[in-house]
Amino acid sequence: MNPFYPLVASRAHHRCEYCHAPESVFNFPFEVEHVICVAFGGADAETNLALACRSCNIYKGAYLTGVDLLSGDSVRLFHPREQAWEDHF
């Protein structure tokens, strides 16, 4: 298990920080993921780690941006350490 898991899971109240699914619904712990991946300069710091369900972690991958389907513009993906979920979605 990731050594940061207890800290990150507690901070996230054991919910995926992207879709807010409760970890208790699944039969295994969620993943500690890098919001900004190490390959793009992200660190193993508490401020760059998030709790993610497997589905969100795979879907997000190393991406930092996505395409807005309505406008076609490139937009920054949700950053759980810097943005409020309610404001972003």
C-alpha cells in the first residue's frame, strides 16, 4: 500500500476526489494518485496527491487538460488541491 494512503484517504474522507464515490462501496482501497504526474514535474508531496477510484485514475491518466465538448476549447482538468468540487462541476 502507498505510504501516503492513510493521510490522503483521511483527508478525502475515503471518497474519490474526482467523482466523490465512497471507498466503502468497493472491496479494495482507492489509489493515491499524482494530480500532476511525476513525468510532468509533479512531486510526491501531500499537495500533489489525491485519492482516486480506479476508474477516475485510469480516465485522467497523466492528462492535465481536456476538451470542453460544448466549446471545443482546451480546459484544465479538476485539481482537488486547488479547486472546490462544487465550483468546478
